[in-house]
Amino acid sequence: MPKMTPYEKGRKMEYKAKQVMESWFGCYVIRSAGSHTPIDLICGNGIQVFAVQVKSEEAKHKVDWDTLREWSEKFQAIPMLLVMCKGGRVQVYIDGERVYGEDIDNVIYY
């Protein structure tokens, strides 16, 4: 099987993140494919809007939170990072802070 390109890996993670936002938080999701912007997904659940950047576990340190916040403000959105980990785990960061399990309910309304 041929090795996936970086674009294909990113696309696969973005589609998984899209499924997470839809199933966990009841969001409608728009994917900004090939946009070369800090926002990979714009997600809304009727109550909140999220500007989501998707990264692998290895690349999560490369997030420029200042730029993501700046872009999020233009959409009146909450800046979010979804880290797609090996084994299907997902880490959620909101505005630079990791959010765990039950704490998600205190930040995301759905």
C-alpha cells in the first residue's frame, strides 16, 4: 500500500475531527479544505461556534494560539484544538487549555 501524503493524513484527521464535533457536540461542520488558514473546521451547534484546528499528537506543540484566537474572534467563535492521537483517542484544548471529560460540559453547551 502506498504511503499517505501529508495532505492525505491531514484530511483523514480532519474528517475524524468532523465526526467528533458532530457526534459529541451536535455541531454542523464546515471543513475549509486546502485553505492554508489556522482554522480547519468551523463548527456550530446553535449555541456556540468553534474555530477548530486539527493536529496530530506529534504536531500539537506547533499551534499558534495567538493567530488562532485572532481568527476565531472574526467569526465570534471559540478557539479549539482537537488532537487526534494514536488508538483513536482525542484531546480537546479550548483557548489553549486542555479540557478533560466532565469539564467539557462546563465549557461546551449542547
